[in-house]
Amino acid sequence: MSGVSEWRLHVDPTRCIGSGICAGVAPGHFVLVDGLSRPVAERIAADESVLDAAESCPLEAIVVSEVDSLRRIAPEG
Amino acid sequence: MTDTSQATIPQRYPFNAPVRLDLDARYAELREQPLVRVQLPYGEPAWLATRYADVKTVLGDPRFSRAASVGRDEPRNTPRQQETGILSMDPPEHTRLRRLVAKAFTARRVEELRPRTRAVADELVDGLLAAGPPADLVAHLATPLPIRVICDLLGVPVSDQDKFHTWSEAIVSTTSLEPGLAQHYLDNLLAYMGALVARRRVEPADDLLSAMVRARDENADRLTEQEMVILAAGLLAAGHETTVTQIPNMVYVLLTTPGAWGTLRDRPELVPAAVEELMRFIPLGATAAFPRYATEDVELGGVLVRAGEPVVVNIAAANRDDTVFADADRLDLTREVNPHLGFGHGVHHCVGAQLARMELRVVLETLLDRAPGLRLAVPVEELTWKSGLLVRGLLAMPVAWGAGPGEGA
């Protein structure tokens, strides 16, 4: 087991409204393409800013999960 | 590309006093040109962005900062620089505050408020119909509905609405309130909210204020008491002033655009699309506010914006950009693709957008259902409009319903 956990980012394109919040909160991880958000990379080293992005999305369109366990980390509840 | 920031004389802004909900024809010309320099009533000159792509960049690109306005002679509409709390922050400080409240405004949580909102709308329309015709849509429906909804959500006693509704004007005032009075109202609003927060700490309830108090007490290092009180006061004030204004604006456009009200009456399933189109079409803002400062040199709209220079945007102009919206100056209630910027864009995108959408849909659906023959009770030119505010809106909106003169049988 490595020391740094790996996370997976998913943006549901059917929910995304292109508010641009995630791309502002975590600019290295989300980018708007044709008005909708998309992860820059689907697998990333753990980074708190993507949790902020997922928790700030008004449509809860962003899901952050652990690559190994598939456990959802954000959004909560 | 031209580099003219120091060379040109800034134009006075806003260019003209707002007329009803008309968009100044000047913006159509400006979208064809490089950014221009403008001078707001107070503060340093700024660049003005009007094209869709440029406005989106200024609002969404981290190279444009709100926090950098602190300590600058910010372009503004009032003599004094106003404390704007979360609106003067960038990530990660902004995110720290926003996350505290964002959960309460997700589409999922807002959906849970719909039945109650529908019941309130029905009750208020009962009152409207009992009072006339004619009766004032602003007083009977547009003002009380958003206040009741935000009070329920936050946990603010609706019985205090006369007080805080008066004070809230300070949040959206430019010249309507004399500066001393505006500050007095702001102080009152903050003191009121501070007292309410203190009460919730002793007697928690199932509301957002209690949740904010809990989060603050669990993470005292992350949030000061003052930050929480300003945030809560901002939610209360912004949470109703805008929707209170936009409900009559939407009804006004629907009643004064030939065929629009009838289209929705025949096809109420179009209401969600109509709300988006009305958000796009209505120039809610009366002036520019919340300038963004470039943190590095940025090429934007044919000019070089230098690090440290402020940019203001006109969202209504961006929403009429015909490179994005076909036939942009026409109200099209069936428009399918509508990426309007009516709720802003980027990290400061309206936190209450989903709540506002739900309220606006419920109000229109209720009116279409209960008052299908709705019409203005006075000629358009007799309507009176607010002035001296950040937003445009009607002071009163006398409406009638049922078969009337000019409607035939």
C-alpha cells in the first residue's frame, strides 16, 4: 500500500449546469468544456480542494471516490 | 490588440439611467469593440466587459480576484466602500465560508421546500384575488413569498419582516438611502442577526442558522462569530431582495410581450424553460458592482488588462450576445440551450440560484393556474419603477384578472 491515496473524480454531465464554481475552487482539477465541467484528470493524488469543489456544487454533480476501495468521499450525505 | 489603459478618457458609467427593463442599445455596439474604460460614480476607472466569453472569463478565471479589491479605491456606486463579506473573498477563504451554507441550497434540498412554497404561494394568491381586482402583485405576492421562504430556511421569525425588510435595502442601495441611513440600516441588520444567532446557540432548532452556529462552535478556528453573523445577514437580505424584485419583473415581461402569457397558459410545461429565458432576457442589474482585479496581465476582449487593474462586467449585455444566443434580443420561451449568466458565474455564482429557480417556477405556475386571465390593471406608462438600487424593479404592480375590457368575450 502506498502512502498517498488515489482518488477518482467524476462529473455527471446530466446534472452539471456549468456554474463554474468547481473550476474556481479547484482550478487545477476541473475545466469547463463547451460550458460543462469535466475533471482535468480522472485519477488524482488526494487533494482537499476537490472535496471543497464537490461540497460546493449546487447540483451535487461531482463525486470524489477512493480508487482502491471505491468508497465515496464527497459529497457527504 | 491595443494597450490603451492610460491613454483613453474613461466614459461615465452607467452610460444612462435605466429605463424600465430596456437594455441600453450601447451594449450591442460595445460587444463589437475592444473593452472600454469606464468611470463609476466613485473609485478608480475600470475596464468594462460586455461579451459573453469575456464576462465569463472575468467571473470564472482565478486570474481575476475579488479579494484584491480590498485596500483599493474600488469602482463603486456609493461614497463609502461597503463591507461585502464573502463577496470580497477568493478561494480558499471564500470556500471556507461558502461550504458552511452551500449544502442548504443544493437542488436536492431545495426540492424538499417545494410543497411548502407551493402552499404559501396558494395562500398568497388567495389574498391577492380577495383584494381586487385590481390588486398589487408586489405587495400581495412578490414581496411576502421569498421572505417567508428564506425565513423558514434560515430560522428567522417572519413576524420581524417589517424590520429586516426595511434594513435589507441597505444591501442593494446605491443612492436610494442617504449614506448615514444605509450604514444605520446595516448596523441594525447585523445587530438583529447577532441576537438571533445568540438565541440559536441556547435554543437550537432545525434550521440553517442553528446549523451555522453548530459548525462555527465545532470549528472556531475556521470561522469568527462576526464572519458568521455577516454571512447570515447577507443570506437573509440577498436571499429575498433579488427574488422579490425578479418576480414582478418576470410577470411584467410576460404580460407586455405579445403572446407570452398565453403561450405559458396553454403550455405550462414550458415554465422551467421560461424562467431561464426570463433570467437571460431581463437586465436585473441597474449598474456595475463587485469589480474583479487582474492578478497578472491578461489579454481580454482585444486589450491587455494589466495586473492590478479592475474590470467590471455587464451580465445583461453578455446575455444578449448573439454569438451565443440565436436571436438574442427576442424573448423565446421555448429556447432549449440557455447558458445565461443571470445567476453569475464562477465561485461567486449565486448560492441561492436553485432556491430562486424553484420559487420563480412555483409563482408563475400558481399564477397561470389560479389567475389565467392576469393582466396589468394600468397602462404600462403608469407603472412606477424603483431607482437608486443595484437592481431594477417595480415599486408596485396593479394587476387584474378575469374577462376584462379589450379581451372580448
